[in-house]
Amino acid sequence: MSINDWFLVNESAIRLSCFVGTLTIMTVLERVAPRRSPTSSNFFPQRIRWINNIAMMVIYTVLVRLIIPVATIDVATSVGEHGWGVLNVLNVPFVLSVAIALLALDFIIWLQHVVFHAVPVLWRLHRVHHADLHYDVTTGIRFHPIEILLSISIKLGAIALLGAPVLAVVIFEVLLNVTSLFNHSNINLPRWGDRLLRWVVVTPDMHRVHHSIDFHESNRNFGFNLPWWDRLFGTYQDQPKLGHHGMTIGIVEYRRPRDVVSLMGLLRLPCQPLTPTTPQSYAIAGNGKGQ
């Protein structure tokens, strides 16, 4: 059995075990060594927020299964068998094609993230993710079902266009799931560890800046997996201006727990009108080198 065939046969088990393992580890570390104190709410306890964030994941997972008849691994298999896609047409060597596909897919997801912030109709969907009043591992799975459907469709098109190998797709899907849980987690990494890691992967401290209530900061650090695109295209910010303990998580217009914690509130949020926001709407202080 070839390596492609082995990953094809075991893809579901690999993805599920990596997801559950990472979720478990991050959850434990958040309890043992949290970076920030949890945001409390008399209206919705933290456990209700967790339940509803996880419920969103269950809903979009079921919808993807029902609405999209093929998985990313199916598309990769098909284009490989038929020789479709840029990498197959150019007959790129296997190892090189895996590396190119991983980089290209990560860049496409980064660019998609930028676009979802820039286009109002797409921001309506993506703000469900940003409206979380706290930042922990469940924020990494909190997305509106329609956004996930669009994201999956974009990935399917990218895989077909590239002719990405099965191995690259499996690695990419695992990395995307694992790093989303990791960099949304509320864990306290040593300063030296964060500095070292953020050269090769997006760390929690790096991505937390992107979830700031500050308009300028929420338009920085778009990466989920690789940190290089933000550095390359000038959207990188090292630290939040008010520091990680002083910054506020979320969106300025959505502070009521019933709107951003309850399951129905999350599902209805894209229907809420867009409120014009400007950098002047926020109280910003500090020198950009917070701790």
C-alpha cells in the first residue's frame, strides 16, 4: 500500500484523533495555566458558552455532510487519478508538489480570511466568530454554518485547481484543525517559547491580537497556521496595545451575552444590521508593546 493509499484509508481516524487529542490537551492547559482570566457572565455561565460553541460545530458538520456530497480527500483523489490540476499538468515531483500544495492552500485560507473581513456580506457571517466575549479553545470551532459551507467550497476549488496530492490535503486539514484549536486557546506559553514558535506557527498570543475589540488590531494577524503571510503582506502586529490582560475581546457593537452566547443569537447574528465602525469608535491607548 502506497503512502497516499494509507492516508486515504485512515484519513477520518487521523483527523478525529488529532482533533480530540488537541482539544483535550488545550482544555487541560487552559485550566492549569491560563493566559487570561475567563470572562464571567451572570446571564450565561461559561459552561453554556462552551456548549453553544460546540453546538455550532455540530450543526455545521452535519450540514456539510448533507449539502456537500464530496470531501476534500475525495477531490484530491479524483484529480490525482485524472491528472487534473496545475501540479499534475506540470508533472511536479511528488515531494515538491506536497510542499507547494501545503503552502498554496495555507495562503488561500489566509487570503479568504482577509476577504471575509473586507467584504460586508461575508463579514456578517464571520463576525459570529469574532463576537465571542472570551477567547479559548472553543473559539477555534465557533463559526457560522454558512461560513463553513463557503470555506469548504473554496477549499474544494483550490484543491482541484492545484491538483493537490492526497497526502498534502490530509496534512493540511489536520494542521488547520489542530492549529485553530491551539492558537485560539487561552494557554500561557513562556515568553521565549512564544517568540520562538511564532516564526513557524501562529501562537495564541499572536492570534489573540486579531480578536481585539480595537478595529486596527482585529485587522492584523489573519493567519491560522503559518505566520509568514502576515509578515510578508504587512498585516503583522506583535502585541496588543493594551497588553493581553488589558485588551478587550470581541466586537464593540455586540456585548450582550444573549446576542453572542446563546445558540439562537449566534445563528441569527448575520441577520443583524451592520453598524458603521471606525477606528475612532474605540478607546485605544498604549504603545503597541503590551504584555
